[in-house]
Amino acid sequence: MQDLPDEFDYAVLKNVVNKALSDPLIRQERRTALEEVIWLADSFYDLQFKHDSDITERVIFPISDSESRGIEDARFVRFVDDDKSDRVMATYTAYNGHVILPKLISTEDFYTFRVMPLYGAGAQNKNLALFPRKIKGKYAMLSRIDGVNNYLMYSDRPTQWNNPVILQEPRYTWEFTQIGNCGSPLWTEEGWLVITHGVGAMRRYCIGASLFDLDDPSKEIGRLKEPLLSPLEDEREGYVPNVVYSCGSIIHNNSLILPYAVSDYSSTYGVVDMVELMEALKNSK
């Protein structure tokens, strides 16, 4: 760090790191640390599409080494800040064939996109999903840092996440192996609606639903005892068999519109009446 000025760009950082790495006597732990610095710097980038391009042409391909094997499970949400400004953000999993890195993508116009890695004790594993607005002045996020349980955490910054607290644990047989979210929470007058996925025996993925308090999402109002959606006989065969899975849904005309993937071979959607769903959730206790 002593060879770096107070302000520097990527090229300067890389030259300094490469110079340090060229030392034949460098210790292995220092070499690893320097390589990770460049790996992390590579994970930040901006994308700019031309304004005369059609939205169907604005495809985001893996660019950094951290996502060279895939950009997976993006959970998009329209985020409205306290000053009423809005942007579209998505958490996603970057995969390089060996390790994963949770990342965040943000845009205000669908022409310019900023991509940033997430960090902190809560930015682990997969299944991070951002709430669509701040709660008591802080960003809020769902996560599944241990691969089994649903967690809730708060932050002053959308890229830094610490102090995750368990929100839900597997309770029913259809979610006995693990429980996670199926996208960002949806605001309703009754509470935060969270569509969940549960993994049961034979790695069978089902989709469920839970309802949480608007002011304090750590308080569970209700949780469906049975799946909202399960794989049908003709939906069980595919690249990843016996799975229905979603990364986001919307509420439209008092219906839940739930897009979902079928065993990684096709996509479709379901429509759920919100009145019936809310009644079922409130009576599930």
C-alpha cells in the first residue's frame, strides 16, 4: 500500500501488485492476499449500452473472472429510497467454476449498469434478496448464509452486510433439508410477503409463502404449512430434476404473478388470488 498514491485507478493498482508479485522471495500468504486484491478489484465494473439499442439487445454477459462460469439466480427488485428516488437492483451469484461470490447490480435507466461485489459476514453463500425499501432508515436483506436457514440483516450500505439473524428454520417435511427465499419481499398492507423455497426428501424443491410484520420483519405473522407450488409429474424430469424454483414475483390486480422454472428445462408462471393467500397465511398460526 505504501507504493500507492492517495487516489489511484485500476491500472496503477495492478502495476503495483504485479511488481510485488514479481519478487521471487515473496511469501505464499502475501502472494495469495495480493492475488485476492486484484480478484476483488476485477469484480467491480460498469456497463454502458448505447441509447439507440433495443432493450432486447442489452444482454449482460459474464465479464470479470469471478463470474466467468455464470451469472446465476438474479433477484431483481425496484428499490424506492427514502427521498422517493428509485432504481432497479439485483443480487446475483457470480461463479467461476470453483467458488461463488455474491454480487449486486444496479441501474436507473437500463442503459448504465454498475456491478459490485457484496462483502461482510452476511454476504455468504447464495439466496441474498434485497427488500424494496429501507426499514427504519436501513437497507434490509434476506440471506441463507449456512445453506439451511433463512436469515435477516440490516445495513447502512447496500454492499456491506453483517450480523445476520435467523429468521426461519425448516419446520415442515417438504422443507426439511433447507429453506430460502424466492426473491425480494413484496409489500402488502398486511405485511411483507416472502415467497420461499423448501427442499425436502430426494432434493424435491417446492415453493411456499410466509408473511412478516412491516415495521419489524423479524416477526413472522404466518407461514403456509403446505407448499404453494410443487413439481407435477411432467415437471420432474430435466437438467436439475424434481424442482420448481423462482427468483421473483409481483402483485398485479390483486393477484400474485409467480414466474418459476421447471427442473431447469423450461419456465412458466402461476397466478394466485391474494385474498385467499392472505387469509391462508393469517390463519396458519
